Amino acid sequence: MIVTTGDLETMKKYVTTMFLLILLSFPPMVRGLGTDMYITGIAALNVRTDSNEKADVAGTVKAGEKILALAVANGWTRIETSDGLEGWVSTRYLSANPPPEAKAESAAAEPKTLREKFQAVTLENQTLKEENIGLTTRLNEQTIQMGSMEESFQTLKKEAGAYHQLKDTLVQRDHELKEKNDRIASLEKKLIDQYTAIAIRWSLVGAGILIIGYIMGARTKKKRSSLL
């Protein structure tokens, strides 16, 4: 047995009708369905404020439009459209299966959606590449800066080493200069002591010579006096 597309559509409508009949067998109102359904069998369907034909018309829905079934009561279904319109429509114009034109639109829109997704992914990939290039550039700049800082650090390290070496040399020279100054002071003291000793000695010698000269002069004078 071969099942054609028309047979499948008939079976779907039959299943939908049975589903709605089962819903109608429940109490006067079944709430909280929340089922996606489609308008079928009519070009435009009035959406009324209550579940009867005498109720005011709140708006209209077109054939193939997707709505949300909220509740069913006495051959009427409370719906909500995508733009927020709520009200009651005749249940016989609702189908759980989208109409062929809706399927065609969905099929036609799918490649467009895929293209848009592909373009979005491509754009995101390009953005990521640009960000990656920017990060790589900044990383290279930071690497160069770090290299320059390393060179400066090594230069400062060498200068610090030379400074400490010069400081040690100055401290050593200062110590040597102090030792030399101490030696000079010691030698000066010795020279002063020697000069003092020599001066005392020559003073004593001069005094001795004067005394001897005085004694000899006195003797010579005495001898001359005795001869007279």
C-alpha cells in the first residue's frame, strides 16, 4: 500500500480533529493548553472577546498564522497571537500542522537564516582575528619594553657594582690616608722631640761655653793683676 502526501495530510487533519474532539469532551473549559496551532481553511478569522459568534471582534488572524492555544470551550479556542492579541476563535479553523505555504516560507527562510548565522559567525571570527592580532601586537610591544627594561636593569646593575667598587676603593684609600696621617703626626712628634732635645743640648753647651769663658776670663784678669 502506497501512502501519498494527500493521504498524510488527511491523516494529520483527522488526528487534529480527533484531538480537538477529545478536548471538547472535557468540562466546558480546558485551561493552560499552551499548544502552537495554525489558522487553516479560511482567509481571515475573527478573534472575538468571548466564546460565541455574538461577541465583539477584538481583531483578526490570517490563514497560516501561528497562534498559541490557551483554552478550549464549546467549539471555541482561546488563543494568543505573536503580537499579543488574545481572544476566542472557532476551533474548526485551527490545525496542529502548518499549511503548505507556511512550510514553504519556513523552507525559504531557512537558507536565509543559515546565511545570516554564517555571516554572523564569519563576522565574529573576523572580530576575534582582529582582537588576536591586537593582542599579539600588544604582547610584542610589551616584550620589547621588557627587553628594554632588562637592558636598563643590567646597566643599572653594572653601574651599582661600579659604584660599590668605587665606594670600597674610597673607603680603603681613606683608611690608608688616615694611617699615613697618623704616621706623619708620629714623625712630627718625634722631630719636635728631637729638635727640643737638640735645642736643650745646644743651650746647655752654650751655657757651658759661657761659664768656661767667664772662668777663663776671670783667671786671665787675675793673672794680669798679679803681674802688675
